[in-house]
Amino acid sequence: MIENRNDINKFEKLEAQLKGLHEEIELLSKKKPDDGINVFKLKLVNGILEKANELLGAEYKPFPDFEVFDLESIPTNSDVVMILAQYLNCMEKLRSDNIEIGHGQWNWSIKGVVTGIRTAPPKKIQER
């Protein structure tokens, strides 16, 4: 949940990390989708997912019964890409629910108050 400026900073950092991991592992998945991801990368992915779960909370978390990947049963590259894509979609939903347009600019909103912290428009503009 976005409750203060610190949460916005956390969000932006996590989103960038998720996008970077997704892009890198997607490249691996295109070459060898069924290969297992190595433990080093999996630990990095799990660390980011733990932080994302905390920020997203139950309302925005993509799967209620998924926390992180099991280090004992190594997932495939394509499994990791699929999960990261779902987390990115849910991060975007959280972001789009916490931004407002004013004076032609999209800004973060905290508890209904526009902050003046600029952001990109929502990826899917819908009636709210």
C-alpha cells in the first residue's frame, strides 16, 4: 500500500528491479525456457518478491498462496518470467490506483492528496 513518500520510493525501486529481472530472465527463457534458474539468481528474485509482497499487501498480491520460489525445487526460466510478469501487472495496478492527473500531469496521490511527485500515466486508463 502507498501510505507515504517512503512507500513511493520503495515502489519505484522495486518496480525497476522487477522490470530488470524480468527482462534478463526473459532473455534466458527465450533461449532455454525449460532450464532451471541458478540459485544465485533465484535468491535475488526471491528477495525482490519478498519486498514486493510486503508493499503489495493482500489486496494487490497476484497469488494469495505464493510467497517466493522454493530453493529446493528450482523453477524453470519460464516459470520465473511468468511470476515476474504477474507481479509487474499488480505493481501497475497499485500505482494506477494511487495516481491522479492534475494540470495535465500525472502525480502520485497519498490517501487522496496529490503529492506533486510526477509519474507516468497509467498503462490502462479506465474509469475509476
